[in-house]
Amino acid sequence: MSTHAPTATHDIAKLEQEIKGLQTSLRRLADDKHMQKLLTIIRRPPPGWTTLAEFALVASVVRSARSQMEQLATLQEDLVNGADMVGRG
């Protein structure tokens, strides 16, 4: 029985590529052109979408998206803090 841990290969270049891809995705989400358009849409005069059901649907999705963004911000902070602790040994 071997007392040595198996040797693992760390593909730092691939991990760096994944992190940069995440950065790009976060930047796209932060671009507020979609939210600006949504703000314009919700202010359209009648006969725009005006039913209670339509309002409830959009309001629900907005609340859900905001909650997910808050969770993503927490996850990002936890990831960076955890990686920093691991890197220090």
C-alpha cells in the first residue's frame, strides 16, 4: 500500500481561461442596456401589457433574477476568499 497521494495535474491555463470566461459573462450581465430597455417597455402606454397576470409574471421574474444575482455575488466572494485560504495553506 502506497503512502503517497496520487499525482494530480493542474491545468492552470485552462482554469485561467474559465475564470476569464466567467469575467466576460459577468460583464455582459452588468451591461444595463437590457434593464434600460425593460424600463422603457414597462412604461409603454396602453394597450401595452397591462393585465394583472402580465404584471405579476414580470415582477416575479425580476425578483427571482435579483435574488439570483445576490446569490452569485455571495458565491463569487466565497470563491475568492476560499481560494485565498487554500493558497495560503
